[in-house]
Amino acid sequence: MDQKNTAVGFAPFYILTAGALWGSMGLFVRRLGDAGCSSAEIAQLRSLVTALVLFLYLMIRDRSLFRIRLRDLWCFFGTGVLSIVFFNVCYFTTIELTSLSVAAVLLYTAPAFVIILSAILFKERITGKKILALVLTLIGCICVSGLLRGGASLTLKGFLVGIGAGVGYALYSIFGRYALDRGYRSLTISFYTFLFAVFGTIPFVSMHNVWHAVSSGAAQTAFICLFGLVTTVLPYIIYTKGLQGVENGQASILASVEPVVATILGIVVFHEILHPDEIVGIILILGAILISSR
């Protein structure tokens, strides 16, 4: 089996691994939040560390991966600004307007947008299996979020901004697919995505606070670097690589393993209580993943 066929065969595993790594984000975000960083500043730190790590890696490994065509810059503007920055700003705003559980459910409308946009732009078929997996994913995310136990309120503004987060989240798969179709490697796509994201997040953060977070001590600096590596560098590279072997809609559903991992880590690390609806949600999401990966 040649290298390309091997990559295609492992594509679902790549997507699942990326989702699992994204699910570990809460472990880092809680500590950085306790250190005084706002949500937007945490997003800035993720983008900055990722861009720097990938820059150094490409300088050492293969500088030819820096080469892009000016006419393709819109692909990276799409993944970096229209997806990463737009999604983060909308998501964090939704959290402020509603609650974390509502924001999470609205965010995971993303697979629906991916399936619809991919059908229009890339002629991917909307099959019964995709629809079933999508429904299971959405219901599972509602259960895992704990929304059924709360009396969370939702305003029209919160709903629209939350849907915006889902759209932004979905756009990475769309613009990433365009970049892949133009022959770019996953490392190249990830580097320019977060280079654009670094500049795109500047209007929403205090650079003084960002610098203070990075330079407050060796341990804190190492922690931020680990944060960028585990929750951004590795998952975005392997997710983009996984897109080479699966359709966008399938990839988006597979990545929904993220809230399952986040819930499990919350139980193991923070001793959070697992409620019956969360168990049902985890089973539904895993069922959707099984359907999509077959």
C-alpha cells in the first residue's frame, strides 16, 4: 500500500485523534483563565504558539512548504480569519450571552453546515447514514452539555451569534478542502491558517496581557507552549491530513468525539459528576461516530 492509500486508510483515526486532542482544551483553558487571561487572549496565545512552532519546524524540515501562490491566499484567510477568528469570537460571545451548555450545543450545529456546504460546493452526497449520524450527534451533544437539566435562557441575539460560531467552526473544513485541492500539504495549511489568525485576533485582545502571560515565568511559558502543541498544532495538522481521506461531513461528525473526551477528562481530572443524560449523550455520539467511520 503506497503512502497516499495509507493516509486515506487512517483518515478516520486522524480525525478522531484530532477531536480527542481538542477535547483536552479545558484542562489548559481553566488554568489560563485562573491566571487572568480572557477567552480571546487564550485564543490569541493558541494561534501565536502554533504559528511559531510550525514556523520553526518548517524552517528545519522543509522550507519549500512555506511556498504558496498569491492567488490562493483567500484559502488561508478563510481558514484563519473566517473560521478560527470568527468562530472564537462568536463562541466566546455566545458564552457571555447565554451559558456554556447552550453555546456548546449551538457550536455543534457545525456538522450540519459542513454537510450542506459540502453538498453545494463539492457535490458530496447527503446520504441517510449522514443524516442519522448528524441527528445522533446533535442529540448527544445536547445531552452531554447538560442542557436538559438546566433552565438556560436563550435570546435571539445569543442564538444568532451561537449559530455564527457553528458556521465559523464548519468553515475550516470547507476552506481546508479548497487548500488541499490546490495541492497544499497539511503543514502548510496549518501554518498559514494560524499566521492569519494571529493578526486576526489582535483587535479583540490586550497585547500587554498576552505578553504578560507568556513572560510571567518559565513554567507558565512551558505550559502555554504545551497548550498550543496539544490543542492546536497536532490536532489541526492531523485533522487536515484526515480530510484527504474522508468527506467533509463525515470528518465533522467524527470530530464530535471532542465533547465526549472533555466530559471524561472533567470526571477524571476535576472529579465532576457524570449524570445519566451525559451517559446517554456519550453513547449517542459514539454511535454516530461508529456510523460515520464505517
